[in-house]
Amino acid sequence: MEKDSVLTGLVIGAIVPVIGYLAIDQLFNLLGMAGIIPQEAGASMARSMRTIALLAICCNLIPFEIGRRRRYDDTMRGIVFPTLIYVGFWAYKYFYVLFA
């Protein structure tokens, strides 16, 4: 794959939040088992999942910033599209919780 292409950005933008979600979820689980943070149950678990999903979406800021510094404009454009799809899905899923 070419370094500065929209396709590269699409792939990066789609994969990074998934990896970020798994890493952040594991971190929360490890901190919970160690007793550093309380174990979630019920409503607080839903709040935690919402926060983890949002943090995972924000993980796309890291490759976006790397692309900005290296002036990979097409890659940055490619990262934006999956990010907007993830944000739209997140807002749709938690709309009634956030705005009710």
C-alpha cells in the first residue's frame, strides 16, 4: 500500500479504534481486578462501556496527528471517514441515554 493514500487512511481509521477498545477494556479489567478502581455493575457498567467506546474512537487522533506531522493529507482524509461512522454509530446507540 502507498503511504499517503485514502485507502491507507481508511484501513488505519477502521482498525485503530477496535484495537484501542480492546486495549482500554483490558486496562479497565486489570485495574478492577487489582482493586484500584471499583468493579462495575448495572448502570455504572453501561456508563463504563460508553466511555471506553468514546476513548477508543479518540484513539484515531494518534495516527491523525502522525499523518498531519508527515503531511499525509490523503491518509488524514481516509482516517476521518471511519471516525465519523464510528461517532455516528456511538451517538445513535447512546442518543436516548445522553439526550433524554
